[in-house]
Amino acid sequence: MKKKKIIIGLLILLIILYLIFKTFCLYYYDPSRFISGNYDNESKNFRNNNKVITIKKSNEIVSNYLENDSMKIKNIFTNFSKKVSTNEKNENIDIYALNNDKNNTAIYFGSITSYRDSFNNNINSSLGSFKYLKINTKKILKKYNIKDDIDLVKLAMEFKDKKVNFFTSVDKIKTIYALKMFSLSFPTSSNGISFIDGDYNGFYIDTDRIKEYIIIKNNKTYVISFYNKDYYSQDTINNILETMVLK
């Protein structure tokens, strides 16, 4: 009888410890701890808006390019001056800004560290101040066969609205947390995300002031961002995209 009571007591203790541990995990891996607002509100625009952007290469002969080590774009920016130029191992970016302009009109282009690599290495360069809290993100990428940034964005969209509770495994809690944190690295003011097809693959982010095109080619991530988007006609943007050269 005494032995039975000891066993029951141990079982109750284990259950209590498990509940304490699970409560800790549910608190510790909660994205809301790292943001000022509600996660659902902050991430509501991280979604597929079901619009497809098609980019086809143009046969136009371009005689004048803006160029860095990553890409070339048609130079229509006669009243712009180079403001920033970075050339590092995983980032090669140039920024040209419109002269004497108060609206921060600019063009930003080049290559960046891929979202997948940032996620894979638990680094924060593309992920703001968010932490992954020692989560094995390599395991997540392998489990879901994530090959590039497009796969990762689609997976994060799939997990964005998933909920956790006491019956959710710790491994799943961590996975949901990491992917939700990834979703928070995207602009909250976006109008959803469109995917790119045609001669290029990638995705497009349209915010209140910026049109940003992320292009994936040969495991490299390229970006072209149009700041103060109303300055550019869509025909101009299309022409730049269709005549760009990726290195």
C-alpha cells in the first residue's frame, strides 16, 4: 500500500512538473513578448494576397546602366546621386536618392543575405531584433524541405495563424514560434505579399511608401526597392525589372 502511494505521489509530481514546464514553454515561446502590440494585429498583412507579378525579360538594348557587383539596372535616374554603397560578403547594395527631394525618393538595389540563410543561422540582420531562443532552425528547414526564400515565406504563411496549447508538443511550439517571429520581420504596413513568376521567381511587397521586389536566382537573393513609390509610374518600374541584369 505504501509503495502504491509512493508511485501515485511520483506520478502526481511528474504531472505537476510537466504542467509547469509546458506553461513555461507557452510563455517563453510567445511572439507577443517581443512586440508592443498583439501578434495577430502585427502579422495580419503577412499573407498571400493571391496576386501574381509576372516579369518577362526584355530584348531592349540598354546602353546606360547603374551597376554594382550584384546587378545592373537601367539608368533613368538622371537627377539621383549615390548615397550608400555596401560591398560585404553577403550584401552588395547601392542606394541612389533624388536630389533636393523632401519625400525620400530613392532606388535601392543589389544582393542581400537570403531570408533562408538568416533563419538557418539564427542571425538578426534581416530579422530586426527578434530572437529564436536557441531553436534548431536547421531542423525546421530540413523537415519542411525549405530550399529558398520563397519556400520559407510560404511555410511561414501556413503557420502564421496556428495556435498552441498544453497538448501541442514542445517541438511544434518552437517551430510555430520561430516561423511567427520570421513573419514579424516583414513590414506591418504591407498590402500582403505577391509572388513573382515569368522569367524570374520571387515575391513582391507593397507598403504605403515602398514597392520592393525580391528576386531569387541561383541561391542568391536580389532586391530592388522603390522608395516614395508614387514618384515612379508602373510602366517605368516594369521597364527596369524587365531590363535588369543579375550577376
